[in-house]
Amino acid sequence: MKINSDLGYEPVTYSELTDDDEFWAGCKSCVNYDILMSKERKNCMCTAMLYDPADHYEPVETAKEFKENSKIYERFMNIKKSRLLKFLKKKLAGTPSKSLLHNFFNL
């Protein structure tokens, strides 16, 4: 539920979900499917969630934000690349090195 919330989905009641059989076919692999069907798709152990694109950023806004912060992203990627390359060069040379996590986070 936390992952879906982070992606922009919001909890809703089951009455707000569609009656389309194709939609509900996605629930067939769930362990709670029998409960869902016995309650005629009106309730389940799972939380019903919907995504409303109108409540979220438009692609233009996201592109604008990226352009404003592109220097930060570039810097992060350069650091990441340099540390990964350093790790791989040591590994190819046969030099004993610490773990990949150590190289990224100095653990």
C-alpha cells in the first residue's frame, strides 16, 4: 500500500471501482480472490486504490523541474559513474577491493 501511495494511488471504497470483468480478472491470482468474489466485489482484505492523473504533475511540469535541477542530477551521475568505474578497474586488475556498497557509500 505504501508503494502504491508513493506512486499516486489513493484508497477508495470498492463501490468506486469499475464493474468491468477484465479489471477484476487481475485479482484471480490473489490469495483473497475467493473472499472478494463471495462478497460480490463489494469488500475484500485488500485495499482498493485508484490513480487520478488530474491530481498529479503533468509531463511538462516534470520536464521543467528536471531542467531546473539538471546540474544536480548530472553531478550525482558523474559521482556514481566514477565510483563504479574505480570498483570495476580494481576488480579487473585482480586487486582485492571492498564491496560495491563500500565504494558507493564508504561503509
